[in-house]
Amino acid sequence: MFDYDIQRWNNYHLELQYNDRKIACFAPSVSDAAQNSGIGRQLLNYTKQRLIEKGFTHIMLWGGVKCENIPALNFYLKNGFKIVAHFDYQGGNYDMLLKIV
């Protein structure tokens, strides 16, 4: 996690251990043409397996997801991410977290 993420996430009072480096930042991007093809789920599943092998416990969305990006928001919710909080940065955003172990 980056220092600016840690500062923001500390305000959420979660029981997460940032200093042990077990939370991975994830910032996937799938082109509009490739959405709904299953590639996003494959990318997420592959990433989860590699992170579990390396001892990570959580995935956080790097920079969150724009509130107005309904397809992305639905994708993350459908794949187990939880909305942790709302923050404003160039519009509204949600910080989201996925527990992988």
C-alpha cells in the first residue's frame, strides 16, 4: 500500500495490518470491448491465487472505483469486494476491499 492510501484507510478504523505488507493494491483495466467476456474474472482469479501463494490476505482497489462506474462497481461486488467507505477525489469514489484468505 502507498502512504497516501494508508492515511486514508486509517480513517476507516479497520482491523487491518498495513505494516506487514499483506494487503495488495489492485488496479485492473479491461477495455470496453473486452468487458463481459470473462477476462476480468480470469485476471482477478489469477491475481488472487498468486497473492495467496505469496502470503497476502486482502486486495484493495488502488485508488478506489468511481461511484458513477456502475459496471465496474457491480463487477467488484459480484466478485466479493466490499465497499469500505466513500471518498472524494475528482468526483465520488468507493474504497473497496476483498478478503482472500
